[in-house]
Amino acid sequence: MHTLPLPAFQRCPLPARPTTVAADAELVAQLQRGSEVAFRILVERYQNRIYRTVLALLRSPEEAEDVAQEVFVEVYQTIGRFRSEASLTTWLYQLATSRALKNLRRARAKKRFAYFTSLLSPDNRVLYEPPDNEHPQAQLEGREQVIMLLAHIARLPDQQQVAFTLRHEQELSYEEIAAILHTTVPAVESLLFRARKTLRTHLQPSPRHV
């Protein structure tokens, strides 16, 4: 298989480059003409956002890198069929979340990575603790709270998990999330409401008995 010259993926936040619809449209036009320079620009412009989105869902830096690479390979191979009904950014997020969810479902089915669906045993004993750099938040918040939060996010239904990730990890608008999920803004609001309600229920402190 031909190896594409993809730049190395960044594992830390980088300032997003300002882009416009016109700039993306020109980039798509160049990509459809087979420009490798345009492809490199595309990767450099969007790799951090795509990588961090996939990482938020998969929780594995190595697997997130692989999936993000696959997203850009798919763009390279299918850009000729891209139409402007959706923005380039929306399309990229759709590809990224779709591939990440496919990996999650495959992992659940094969039970190869138990921490995707459960990081804690029924008696609340931690079965798997990600290393300190497993997720960016782990460097900012208490280790135990992060492990608990990621565990419960991973247990959310797929659509709720994606909506929650895009809203709180990527800070996308409801309209952008609706476009990515092929749904409506009220449906996104409902997904987020249910996700937050579930997380609050599971993460609220248990009453202490004196």
C-alpha cells in the first residue's frame, strides 16, 4: 500500500489555525486536482483537532494516532466524491467519530480491551489505571476523579458519548454537532441533557455515615 507523507501527530494542544469556508473550498479544489501539497496542508491544519477528538473517545494515544491517520487516508482516497453540502470540517469530524465508534464496537465485541466499557469492577476496585499522559485532563485534575469520569463517559450510549465529546472536548456548537451526527439541534440538546444527567447521577458524592 502506498504510504502517504503524513506529518507526525501532535499529542498536546496547539492553537487552531483560523480557517474560512472559502479557504477550505480552495483546499478541497486543490485536493481534487491531486495536489500533495494541499494534502499536507489539510493534515497540518486539522490533525490536532481530529486526533484529540478520537483520543477523547478511544482513550489510547497509539490507537488514536492510527485512527486519525486512517481518517486522512480516507480523505485522500475519497476526496473526489466530496460535495459541498457539508463543510470540510463537518466531514472530517464525521469520518473521525465514525471510525472511532467502529473501533469501540469491535473492541467491545471481542472484549480485548475491557477498559473501553468498564474501568471499575462491581466493588469499585480499579482494574485499569491509564498512565499520567493517557489523557490531557489527567495532568490537570485528580487522578481518581479523572478515572471515574472517563469510566462513566465510556459507558454512555454511543450517540451521547460522541455529542458529549464534541461539545466538551472540542467545544463545538450545537449546530456543528447536529451536522456531524446527521440530526437536529433539539436532538443534540436531548443527547447532552441525558449524558449530563447520567454523569451527575454517577459522579455525585455518596452520603457519608458518621
